[in-house]
Amino acid sequence: MYVCMCHAVTEAQVKQKIDEGASTPRQIAQGCKAGTDCGSCVRRIQALLGEHGARPCPTARLAERLGLADPAAAPALPAAPAVVPKAA
């Protein structure tokens, strides 16, 4: 499965970088460029690092300390109401 679509980096490639000693998203980026373009894959990279024993990102630790729900698990917000133009 792809983790980073911008640079076609797979989960296996990220795990390989972790096995080689990477322990932060920045170190993963230095090894394979994942997370260096749009940034949408950084949360998944952080999750993979956490699964392999790396410390979670500060945001996750703060959210846990404050008792907040994981933002990734939060339900989607309802759609904004449609704007109907006024009749002239």
C-alpha cells in the first residue's frame, strides 16, 4: 500500500527505513522523500513509527494528556448548508 502518493513511497519502504534506524518523520523523509511534498502522509508515517516503538508525535501526546479524541478517528463534520442566491 502507498503511504506517500506524491513520491510513490510504499508502507514497506517506510518500514524498511524504520528498520534501518529512522525514528522521526524527518528521518523517513531524508531516506525516501515521503512527507516532503503535500504532507498528507505524515500522520501515517507517525503511526508506523509508533507501531515500531518510536515515540509518538507531541500532538498525539498532548491530545492524550488532555483526554481528547484522536483527530483521525473523529467523525466527519456535516456539510455546510447550500447558499441560495436571492431573487432579483
